[in-house]
Amino acid sequence: FRKVVIKSDNALLVDLVGNGYAADSNISEWRLIYDLCKKDWQLKFQHVPRDHNRLAYCMDKAANSELNRLSLFDVKPTHARFVFEDD
């Protein structure tokens, strides 16, 4: 991929990484993220408020019960149906 859009509901994360402040961090994970950002691709960071992306948040919470695994949903999870219908 040459162009990547990274969306997060964490405004501080978007600011720190998107504006290069992570380069000065003593936290190794932040520096790894910064090193990835310096590679030969175009990155765009966007803040998306959680309440504007409720379905994705709900699906993420359902998938997180299976850490480090790809989660595919053939049918909407029961707890996500009301969010899906609202969106």
C-alpha cells in the first residue's frame, strides 16, 4: 500500500503520531509507530469521534474477545443489531 488512512477515536493519539510528536517519546511502542510512519508511503491521520462510528466500535468490541485472530461476521452480532439499524 502506498496511501494509508488511519482513523482513530483517540484524539491525543492522532495528534501525537500525526504531528510527529511520537518521535520524542521514551515509550517504545510510540517510537515503533513513528518509525513505521517514516516509511515510503503517504499516511493520513483522522480523528473520528466514537459516537460517529458506533457500529465499528461495537463490532470491534465483539471481535476483541478473539485477540490476535481475524474475525468475520456472517450475521450481525445480536448486541450490534440496534446500532446497525440506527446507522
